[in-house]
Amino acid sequence: MSSAISTNEKDLSEHVEVQYDGHANPLEKADRLDGAVEAERLEHAMTIWESVFEYKGAVFWSFIVSMCIVMEGYDLALVGNLIALEGFRERYGEYVNAQQGYQISAAWQSAVTQAPTIGAVFGVLASAQAASHFGYKWTLQASMVLMFGAIFIVFFSNSLPVLFAGQFVSGIPWGAFSVIPTAYASEVAPIRLRAVLTTYVQLCWCIGQFIASGVLYGVKDITTEWSYKIPFAVQWAWPAPMLVILLFAPESPWYLVRKGKLEAAAKVVKRLGRAKRENPEEVVAMMVRTNEIESKTMAGATYKECFKGAELRRTLIVCAVHAGANLTGLLVSNLGTYFFVVAGLPNDKAYGLGLGNTGVQFVAVLCSVFLSSRFGRRTLVLWGLGFNILVMALMGILACVNQSSGVQWAQGILVIIIGLQWGLTLGPMCWTIVGETASLRLRAMTIGLSRDAYYVSSVAFGILNAYMLNPTGWALIGKTAFFYLGTASMLFVAAYFYLPEMRGRSYRELDILFHRRISARQFSKTVIGELDDE
């Protein structure tokens, strides 16, 4: 069987992005459909725990690749909260008055905190394109090398312009770290583990934030330049070991099928663990079948295809989901430590709450695995948004009363509750929805566009957030919640009408649902037959 695959790989590599011919597939045409149906049927029949034990290789390597995003989570939390360090403000800021001490202007605060995000906008486009052509593994390794060098610029920066440049360069590999783990996890996972493995992406993001909060808490009493240089230096501990480990990681079998490397795809299927319950050739046949369905509606894997036909709807959904994250009040939670400081809490209490905020998110994401196994993605998103609306309303009201110590602590607790809600519902489901919605042939690029939508909205609302929270800006502080009350309400309405339920669907079924233009509220009710291809 493998020799038949090998014989046709050379011809397939030139034509697989458009179509397969009958001789190029891993099974004869008649048997191929039966094998594809059987492989999909087995995935549907398995429980979560059966999938975990049967696909240990898929779980392990998905966990490893997803750990790349720990770096983005660390950097994001670090950059957002460095401004709360006295040593950082004294080195880069200007003296305001005896009460406020040294402060960095709102303009430079916005520039420095958003520089990595601006860099990531370009990094996402480049890495998604590279991943589509060269594979996930190679793109991640190249990004690790670039990240290692970018840390040098940040560590040795001696002015805000140099720091801005270093943070911008650091953001470029962020693009790969934010795109590839989600795409990789969604492709190596069987149906029942898609939510679990893509949720782990969010968990790794929380791990990065938790490490950053711990490091910042440890240096909070240092008043010299080492109060911020130590957090920068910690970043060097990550790229080197990850670069070595990734040398042994398998490429996504779906990527190999798209490139016509069917024999290699079958070998990876065995390595990921699917061969224990499924015939590897049948699994590859299932992948070929799905790829054929998608190839009928698109000319190739380009960004242009993301905005045509059914793909436009998919692109809009993932972009709205990722960009909408910054409209839920998440930015207030991400700048939790700084919010606590400007709200009037002492520095040690502010950093303690900041660390607790990240810890709560970490535990919440762990619990979200059980929620996602019982409830749909759409359901959890609507619950999360509804809850967030109530929290924002309460936080805004508290900001309008006399600011006593009790009120300040109450606002701090509500910021933590925002993080709790995000970790339980919106955060994990964001990664899961983005990973499932994108078509396989355009996966990296669609996820890249969604992440760029997130970064663009993060820059825009991050700048707005800085002015709303900064004492030298608009100084709204807790009243900022009223703004996010309005944006979260709009998101709730949009999600109700336009966000489909994709839980428990194979990629073939999702392709057909989108091609048939089934309405979002009818996705979960529509039956797709095993033999349906359109």
C-alpha cells in the first residue's frame, strides 16, 4: 500500500492544491470513500477519554507546540505591567508631582505597550504564509531564532525609542506563536479533543501571564534598572530549549496531505496514535476527501481566497471572535496590576492582586475543559458575554461612588472576576472557534487574519484604554467599565445571530454546512449524511 502512495507523490505534489486523480489517493477510488467514512465514523464514536488514551502522540505534540504561546502570554503581561514598576517609571518617565511621582506620558505608554502588537500584525501575515508553504514546524523554528535575537534589543535598550524598536521586533515572532499552535492543535486532534487541545493554547497563554506576574511581583521592591531588566532577561530561558524539542516534532498530517505527501502523512498518523484504532490509510483517505471538497470551491491557498464565497463568512466569524476579545473588558484585566495602582491600592497589594488575577485565570481555564465537553461553543460564549455585561455594569457603578478602601478592593475583586469569566468561557472558546471555523486549506492564513484583527483592535483599544486609565490622560479608571458595558452588549447581540455551533462536527461536515450557507442558529440542528460531499 505504501509503495503505491510513494509512486504517485511526485505528480501529486504539483497538483494536490487543486485536485487529486483516482490513482493518486491512498486507496482505490471505490475503497477510498468507504475508508474515509469509516475513519470519520470512528472519530465520532469515541469519547473524550478514549481519544486521550488512544491519541497520546497527538496530545503530547500538541501540548509541546502550544507551549510556544507561553512566550506571547509572558511578553503581553510584562509589557502591560512594566509601567507599574517604580524603577521603570524613573528610568523612562518624567516627574509629575509629589503624589504621582514619575509617570510615563500616555503617548509613550501607548507606544511602548502596543509596539509588540504592531510588530505581530506583520509577523502574523508572514508566518501564516510561510506555514502554508513550508509547514508549521519550520516556521516555528525560524521564529524562535528571531525571538532570541529580539530580546537583546529590549534588554540593552537605553531610551524609549530603542525600547519601542525592540518591542516591535519581538512582536514579529509573536505572529507565528499566535497562529501555529492553534492551527496545529486543531489539525492533529480528533473530533472529541479539538476543544481540549485548543483550550490548552489559552492555558499556555495564562501560564505565560502567570510567570510574568510572579517575576514582576519578585522585582517590585527593586528600584534600580534591574527591576525591569530581570523580567526582560527571563525571556531568554524559553527559545533555546523549544528550538531543540521542535526538531523532533511531527508535521501536521493535514499539511502533508495538502502537499501531496501521502506516505509521509500516513507515517505521521501512526506516530500521533491514530493507527491503534483506525487504519492509517483510511485516515489519510478521510483527509483527502475533505481536501477535495474544499478544492472544488477555491483555486488555491492564498489570502485572496479567504474573502471569496463561503470562506468570507468563515473569515468574518474568526476575525470578529478574536477582535471582539478586546471589547469584552479583557484589556482592563490584562492591565490588572496597573489598574489596581491607579485605583489607589498600595503597590504590594496591587501586585498581589495582579498575581492572584492570573492564578484565577489559570484555574478557570483548567475548569473550562469540563465545560467545553458538556456545553457548546456558542452557549459558553453567550453565557460569558452575558455575565461580563453584569460585571461591567457593577464596576462602573462602584466607580461613581465615594472611593473608600472598601470600594477600591471591591473594584479589584471585580477585575479578578473578569479574568475568571474569561478563563472559563470566552478565552478558551475563542481559540477553539477560530481553530474549527477556518477551512483546512486556508487554516493558517484565516487564523492569521483573525489574529491580526485581534492585534489591530488591541492597538486601537489599548491606546484608548491607556488614556481612560492613565492619571495624566482622562483618568476615568473604574468608569472605563461603562465603555466596555456597551461594547460587550453589542457583541452579545452579534454572537446570538451570527455565531454557529460547531461542537462535534468533522471538518467535512463543517465544510458542507458553510457551503450550504446554513444559518448560525440552525448549525446544530442540520443533519449531514455520511456520504454527503456538498
